[in-house]
Amino acid sequence: MIKKVFFNLILSMFIFSSVFITRCSQENSLLNLDGLSGQNQEDNLQENHSGPMEGQEETSGTDSSEKDSLLVVIDAGHGGIDPGCSDNGAVEKDIALDIALKLRDILREENINIYMIREKDEFVDHVKRIEIANEKNAALFLSIHCDWYDDASIGGTQTLYYPSKALKKGNLDEIEYASIIQEELMKSIETNDRKINDRTDLAVLKFAKMPSVIVEMGFLSNKKDVELLKTDEFRLKAATALAEGIKRSLSAITE
């Protein structure tokens, strides 16, 4: 117990100290804000969050135990005092939230059981995001972000996953989950396909106990991507594609 509390304290201190750093480096940004490198203690993250945060409700389209067991946690990256990356007149936290809310509405119409990490511009620390998904025994975790890079010519959409966990939910593993999400996005949006990529330094992937992905919708450093990301049409297309990917992934779990 002491070991768990100590680990949680160290993780919280690391995230608090780094949360004010703007996410503006492809190689270092996600580590600074979303990850804790050098730790191999997946089972030591204390699960002490016991329900929805204040002002939030779990969204369920059915009361059946089978459907309730397939909960999808949607995480709009950053928020509140943590803006994420900003460039070319666009702010990551705002884009992520808008796409997440559109995704929420689509999934509700499909009677898919979801939980939203945030539904407004508020700060939620990364320890709590992981704890919520794990405590709720979610079937899937999806986090929405944007990227940034020094070379403004670099652009496109990629889906990140944590390798080598061999973690499956039913018949779905993380590589298949990431592949499905990326495939659906590339059917619908007009960004470059940056494929799926494994990352070992991202806490929200590393410590999740279910198939989990981070979707980098586009680069705020790339003017072409930003022109798309700023439009409601693109965001709705992205949300619709993510919804299709989630539905396919849920079906794969129960095949």
C-alpha cells in the first residue's frame, strides 16, 4: 500500500511540474505532458477514483449488463490551465474537446455506453484520467489530441498505442484497435496518413488496463492541417470516423 501511494505521489508531482510546458515538440511533448518515462510499474497505479467527477454522468444507452460491460472512455486531451499546443491561431485543448463532444453525441445516438473525461474547458490531471478508465473497467480508451513539430512541412494524422503489453479485451488487442481507428479516419478526412505508431513513454497508454489509443488529429504547426482542424466540417468528419472505429472495435471484442 505504501509503495502504491509513493508511486502515485511521484507520478502526480512529475505531471504537475510539467503541465505548464506547451506541447511543441514531436519527440518530447507527449512525454512531458502525457507520460512518465523509465517506470515499469503498471500494477502500482492506485485505483482510488470511485465514480464520475463532479458535474458529470456516465452515459449509457441501455441497462443491459452486457452493454454496460462495454464502456468506452473518451478523453479530450488537455484542458483548463493546460492548453496543449497552440499555433497558427489554433489551440489543442479546444479542438480536442469539440471533436470529443461531437463523438459523444454520435455514440449516444448509437446507444453506446460512454464516459467523458471532460465535457468543458477544465483541467483533469493525467493520474485521474488513468484511474477513471481503470476503475470503471472500460472496454476501450480513446484520447484525442493534436501534434506539433519544428518542421512546419510535417503534417498528418496518426494513432498511437503502447506496445508489448499483450493486453486484449475479448478478441481485440491494442494494435488492431489502433489500426481500426486509423483506417476509419483515413477513409474520411483529408490529412496525410502517418499510420499507427507505438510509444512507450505515454502514461495514459502505459498504465491503461484496456486497449487504448491516442489519436493525433493533425499538426498545429502545419498550416494545411490547421485550416482543416479549424472547420466544423472536418471535426464532424473526424468524430464520425472515430465513432465508426469504436463500433468496429467493440464488435471485434465480442466476435
